[in-house]
Amino acid sequence: MDLQVEGRHTDVTPEWTADIQSRVADLRPGHDIQHVRVTLTKNDHRKAEDSYDVVIVVQIPDHTITARKQQNSFDEAIRDAFAAMDIKLEKIREKRGS
């Protein structure tokens, strides 16, 4: 399984990287996940509520799944994006009977 973490307009801290790695492990990557890309983007909008954007792209056989969340901090956005991804993966796995 390949994991790629990148930052746009921000440096990715070791704490965020460790949090992301832990959350990817919770998605059961050995089961069917082939690739995960997480992009953290700091937007310089005047509104604080959409300044931190996290996009997760997961590739599994026959599917590419994307989850995107914006929050007041990267910690919140990471948490919410992985929660959304977990739900999406669970639905696909249920349909497959995996």
C-alpha cells in the first residue's frame, strides 16, 4: 500500500503525518487499499471557517474514492475527512461482501 501526504500552502507537520498514518491503518489498508493520497491545503480566505481543506483519495480495485472536508483547523478536517472515507469504504465493502 502506497501512502502519499502533501501540503499546499502549508508544511505538513510530523504530528499530522503520524495522525494520518494512524487513521490510514484504521481503514484496513492490507485488506483492499492500494493507494492513499492525502492533501492538506491552507486557503487564505477571509472567512476562517473554510481555511483548512483536507482531501483524501483512496484507490481500491475497481474504485477511486474521494473524501473532502473543510474545517477551522487541519486537525478537525483530517478527523472529519477520514470519518467520511471510512463510511464510503464500508458501503463499498458491504456491497462487495468483503
